[in-house]
Amino acid sequence: MPVSDMQLILETAGSLKEILTREIKKVPTLRGKSIVTLFYEPSTRTRTSFEMAGKYMSADTSSITVATSSVVKGESLKDTALTIQAMGADMVIMRHSVSGSCHFLARILDCSVVNAGDGMHEHPSQGLLDMFTIQQHKGGHLEGLKVAIIGDVQHSRVARSNIWGLTKMGADVHVAGPATLIPPEIEQIPGVTAHDRVEDAIRGADVVNVLRLQRERQQKGLFPTIREYSRIYGVNRERLALAKDDVTVMHPGPMNRGVEITSEVADSDHAVIEEQVTNGVAIRMALLYLLLGGAEA
């Protein structure tokens, strides 16, 4: 995504966020537009925020629960998507476990397709809301900031979207975690530095973004134990003290408290985790607005 497009989305989200502060959170911007969420994986924040974003702008939103749909009868992704389109959907928002699935959908459908997370590939709206949150706490800019991303970078679509977005916007990204969970080629990306020790990544950081530890990775022997991970790589008060005094702490959720992040850090004044959720609605409102061509709110 070009920098100009990201800037447009961030600026639009800044304008639309004001709607969330109103007593009546409703504008006619997307009246008559039909949006369908199609999630093949569990989701609370992303799915609900997309649906609320649509409803706040008066779009008609429908949700397909895969477990109770024709998918369980063997219907393919292509046929499911074509069926949705035939019903008149203007946009399909999809999360899928297979990387590239949203790109595949965009090639066969005439309506807009939004990637709400595809496999280990990307989670674009999460990356955008994280950048939006950082901007709001760091004087409206990203260029020159040191952003530490801690945890399972290898399997994280959130990390990938953050890294690609932040480096394009001029941030200095530092990653740290177990060697088995850091892609070996990551330092080939301009603006990214990998560290063996969490302390080195956090030292002097403006922002610390903590990734959820995917417990299923333990079964593959990619790190010793949950306790060992927490001891060596968990973000606690002592490690956070190495960052700048005004450091901003982020987490995409859901959190494993006491594993990748302590409650002391998650509940501190530095943490903006709940604000990320609010900003997620604003970013998704911006995406719907820009893709569906709404009128002024």
C-alpha cells in the first residue's frame, strides 16, 4: 500500500473518530450499502469493530458464522463468496486461516473485499489502527520513532502489517523474541533491526508493541515452557523501564497476562490497549467510507 493511501486512511479515521464521541453514534454516510462479514476464524475485536463501523454509518451489515453455514457441508470458498455477491453485497470482509485467501477472493468478486486477517500473511486494519494510535500519542508523526515489537514475529500477521506500514512511514523498527520465532530474513527489510535480547529492543523505545504468544506454538517445541518464555521475553516493569519515560505500550489482544505481558504493565498509564480498540472502529469506518464511496458524515 502506498504511503499516500495510508496517510489518507489515517486522516479520514481522525475525522470519523469524532462520531464515536457523540451521544447518538449514527450518520447516514453509507445508507443503502450492504456489508457481509465472513470469518473462518474466531474473532472478537476485529469482527465486532467492522460490524459496528458499518452500523454507525448506516450500512446494512450481515454476519456469516462459518460453523453454521454451508461451508460445513463442503461448499468451497469461491462458491460461498459468489453466493454472497449474488445476494447484492457491496463489500465482503473476510478472515481466513490460509495466507492469500483474501487476494484470491478479490480476484473473483466484483465487490470490495477487505482483508481482516489471512493466515500468517497480513492484518492490514490492525497495522493501520496501531499506526493511528501511535500518531495520536506521539505528536501526529511516525517518522524517526523507535518502535519495539516483542514476541512471536514469525507467525504474526499483526507484526507483518506493522513492520511494513511503520517502515514505509519512516519509523525505526526493532524486533525481539526467541530465535525460533523471528524470521531469519527479517533484517533484509530496510528499517528493521532484530535483537537476541528483549532488553536491547526496548532500550530507548518510543513505543513497545507486545504480540500475543500463540500457545499452540509450544506444542511444536519452538520455545521451552510458558514460564521460561515469560521470564526471558515477557514485558514487565523492569524491562519497560529501559524505554523512554513517555513510552507507549500496545497489544493487539487478546492478552495472555503474566506470559508476554504482566498485568502491572498492561494496566499502567503507559498502556493504550483499550484505546487501540476504539481506534480500530475509527480506522474501519475510514476503510468502509473510502471503499464504498460514502457522502460526507
